[in-house]
Amino acid sequence: MPERWCVDYNEEQIRQAALRSGPNGFVGFLEFNPSVFGIRNAPQIMDLSSCGGYSIDESELRALPQQKKKNSKEDCELDIVTMRQMLGLDAQTTHRPHVRMPMAPVHAVARGKELAVAIGELVMVIHFFTEGHLLVDYTSNHGFFQTIVPCGEKGKSFQLPSDLEDPTIAAGPKRHARKMWTIVGRRYTISGVDHQAFMTARLGRMRRTVETQDLRPGSALWDTIWDAGHGPDWFLEKEKAVEQYDSWALTFPQEESRKPILDVITGDQQTFNGMGAWMATDLLARCCIHPLQPASAVKRSKMFISRIRAEMLRMAGLFRPAFKKPEVKWVYVFMPKGSPYSFCEHAHRSWSGAVWVYRRTKANLSPEQMELAPLGYLDPRYNLHADGEATIDPSKEHLEPRHFLYRDFPIHVYRKGSGKYYTYIQAAPPREWYDGVSIVEPDDDVFGNGYLNKSTLGPYSFELFVKSRLSKTKPQRGRPAKLKTGSRGGPKSEHNKNKLEAYARSSKRRRISYELGLELQRTEEAHDDGLIEVGERDDASSFHDGSLAQDDGRRRSQRLRKHDK
DNA sequence: CACCCCTTGGCCCTATAGTC
DNA sequence: GACTATAGGGCCAAGGGGTG
């Protein structure tokens, strides 16, 4: 399930700007960056002919609607872009389509791990996978993300403008934002950002503007756009989901006689839509069911079946919230410190009781929990019996799990073959965070759901989220700098330079890395010589709605000059 | 059912090359 | 020889899809 509670907004500057955005909610046009998608995860076209949209053949031929630029003689010079070209399936003369889609109200709704976004006639369905998330930014900043740079061995990404970086951030090609697509609004943009480019997207087109009611269960669009391999959503289609679950509970396939219940849950997306390894482990721990217990044994227990049903409904409600009063933080931190999935102890301590956290190999548990940990159960309120069932201890019934402090004790993590079983640390978002379903409604203001930063569930998202909430100042942008302790060691000799060049020739990856390093060195030297003026990039902001973003652009320009001094 | 693929970047370990 | 910086190799994390 995508996180529903990730980003709120706190920066007064954006808050004030948001208040001026008017009563029509979030209005924008879609800009796709096909080259940032990997080849394997190339964007797909959805055939919406069965529900009043375009079929694949038609959409191949048909140009996307464009908005005429007011008081401009350049209308006729705008390129015609087909959907296939926009998706990168056909060659395009320019990297970014110089085409202005009509601004249209944006609606969105999540189902399982997918998010559907409608922009006018376009429908985009996103699967975030591991760590994809949405980034909200000023439209005046969007023009600065123009330069595509290599990212890793195969990928591409957008170079972060140098002025968005802190001087302490390490120089190199890693300063980038992997914006895969962007909905460009008048004042704000929402971008799909995925550091590893795992995010997938499907794009379709209707013959009319898509309305909010089209993104509701039971509509023709609803029944068409979602991935066929995933069953009903436990929050939006509760009755169907429970019906599916009940019929699942009554079947006893042969393979489930030995298959662990955890594997069965994660593998059955028809019944457990959106339950991955983290959440399934969590579900079972809350139900006091051992993750390695055979599924058939679990199904034979009415108590277990009832517990899982209740817990699924409870968790589904928990993970479907939206902020009532989102606050904007300026987030350019695309990678946390440490490993992308590292657990942030400080963040956990600060937010225990507010968010869900998962850690793979180590957890901090109280002595009471330690007694239960070897059995795989983390809820200290239950007593475990030899038959694998658990009953609540009356003397501990009044306790809430979140009131327990976690101390430094390693716990056992179950592994079977290459199976992965997670440790969970129990916490829950505050109740007041929940409200609504869609991220954007026509009558929303920018305090509304349209400005949520959604993300997949996990430590990366968690740390990003915590940083955005806890930082009183703007967080560092880009990757943290490597600590430089001085110029130890010997200087590079001519002999070493030759060796380096030979090394760079030995593979494509090494060559790219080497050339990027040289390019960066040249740029920095030019910078030092005063050959490049940072303020020049102000022109770029006019690419996207420059007039509307003028105020922000001017302020930015002033900031840049100040920064330059 | 095990294993690999996609993808990136951090971390750990080891080897190397330089200085004092 | 002690110390330090640097660089490469191997491994790790993620979830869905594919293969044999």
C-alpha cells in the first residue's frame, strides 16, 4: 500500500503562496520523461477503448491536445506530439516535448500499491515499487531541471542545479533528481521521483475529461485501469475484499499444507492486494501468528482467520489517510545518509508511535518482548501456547504496544532459504492525520490532498518523511558530502594520470565516470574564473509558466546572486 | 522452489601508492 | 614502518517478473 501520510507542508513561504492559488484546486498538465525510465520498465500505453477511451491503434496516431499560448505568434511552430512519442516509444526530435498540454484539473486515487492520476483526458497509473515517491516543488524551479545526465551504469536523471546544493555536498554526477514525470501546475509541480527508477507507469487517453467520479469503484474506468493481477482494495472495496478473503479462507490447496502463511499472503495479491513482505510480517505479528506456520494450519483455525480479517481491515484504514492540514516542506533530499534502507534510530525514537518502521536484522526490544522474540511474536500482551496459538494475558490487556520502550537487544529474524522475514517495530500514525481518499479534488486548495508526497512504505520513505517534518531549516539537498580530512597521501603523478586514462578506457561505466569527472572539473574551473554566471539560468524558468512564476523566479534570482557573493 | 533480473549507492574489506 | 588516501570488488536492500 502506498503511504498516505508522507509529506506535509510547513514552510510559511509556500503556505502563503498556496493560499493565493485560487478555488479551482490543483490544475496542471503532464510532462513525461521517457528517457529517465529504464528500458525494462518502459512506460506502457493503456487501451481504454472498452470504457470510452482510445484504443492503442488510435492513440498511436493521434496527437495530444495542445494549449495555445496566449498572445503568441508561435502557435504554429509548436511540435505535434503523439502519445507514443511522449512515452518514448517513437523517436522524438527534441528530448522534452515543446508542447503545452491543456491545463486541466487533476484527480487521483490509490488502489493497493498503484496510484491513478487523471489530468484532463489523460489517465496515468503509477506503481511506485520500492521507493518511488511524489515530490512537490515550485513550478518556477521546474525549468531548472533541464539537463539530463547519466545516472549509474545505465540510467538517466536530471542534474540538480548547483545553487540547489549545499557547498558541503560532494561534487560528482550523483547530484541529481530522477524525475520520471511531472504534473506542471501554475505555481506548483508534482513529480514522480524514483532514485532507482523502478517506478512503472501506464498511460491512456479518454475521449472526454476524466472526472472525480470516474476514479471511484464501479465506474467503467475503475474496472479497466488497474492491474489485473491485483484483487479488490481493502479500503475502497471493502465488501469485495472481505468476500474474496472469506472464499480464500475456505479453500485448502495442497501446496498450502506446507507453505508458510507469510509466503501465501505475499504471493496472493488477489486476496491481499498491497501486502508485501514488510506489511505481511507486520500483519502476522499483530495477529500473533508465526510467519512460518503452514497456511493450511492457519486456515483451520477460526480464530486466526477472524484475526487476520479484522487486522486487514484495521491496517487498510490505517494506511489510507491523508493529511487534514498538510504543511509543505522543501524536500530535495533524495537519498538519506547511510544505506538507502538504513534504519534511522534517531528518527525512530522521535517518531515512535507515529509511523511504521521496519528493520531487517535487528530490533530494540524490552526484556518482556525478548521473551517472545525467539518465537517471532512481538506483542508482549499475548501468552503463547504450545499449539502455536496465542491468547491475550488479562494482566497485560490494558497495555498498548506503543507504550513499550525498545532497548538494545538483537532478535532472531526468520529465514528459510532465500525467504525474507522482517522485524517490525510497532507504531501508529495519529488519528487526526486521516481524512479522505483522493489526493486531489476539484475543490481542494493546495492545503488539500493534492500536495501529499506519497511513497512506498519503508525505511527510506520514513527517513525522508522524518527529515521533512523535523528539520526547522531547509534540509541539505543532494547527497551528503564525503568527509575530507585534508590532502594526505601523495599527489597524482603523470604516471598515475596515464594509468587512470587507461583504466577509464577499460569499460563504458568507467569511461562515463571519468569523463564526468573531467567535465565537472572544467565546469568548476570555469566557475572559479567567472566564466559562468549562475543568474543566467533565470531564463530557463520562463519555459514553464514564467509569468505565473515570476515572483518566485525573481526571489530566486536574488537568492542566487546573494549566494554568488 | 531456488535463483536471477532490474537498479543504485553505501559499506566493508583488501590492495596499492604516496608521505613523513 | 607507520600512517593516510584512494580505488576496486563483493555484498546488501527493495518487489515484481521471469526462468528452469
